[in-house]
Amino acid sequence: MAEGREVLTVKDVCDLLRVHPSTLYKMIKEGKVPTFRIGSKWRFRKDAILQWMVEKSTHARQVRAAVNSRVNGQDQYQRMLGSRGLKG
């Protein structure tokens, strides 16, 4: 089977994400992770999981950067007001 088309089990994905199976099942129930069923078993395309991980980590970096810039920007704004004897 081609590397990108490899199918993973719940255990495989838990090991990859380093999460407990109950955490993964909760994510599946909430539609947060790309998955499909074969009968009663959940399965995951490895390429889809890897892409999902990249998207989530990229989004997390963007959110952290936005929060940090807002926090730092707010701090700078408050310092600027304080240095002028103003209140924010």
C-alpha cells in the first residue's frame, strides 16, 4: 500500500497523537479529526491525519502570534498612556 494511502487504527492514531483513546473518541464524536468507519471500527487515512496535524499546528501558531501581539500591543499602549499621565 502506498505511504499516503495507509490506513491507521484508533491505537495507531493514539500513539501518533500521544492521546488516550477516550480523548480520541471524544474528538471523533465532535468531528474534530478526519475519520471514517469500516463496519463498527473507526479508521483514519494517514495522509489525512498528517495534513490535519499540520493545519492544526499552523493555526495554533497563528493564534498564539495574534494573542501575543495583542497582549504585547496592549502592554505597550498602557505604558504609553501611563508615561503621558493618562488612564486607559
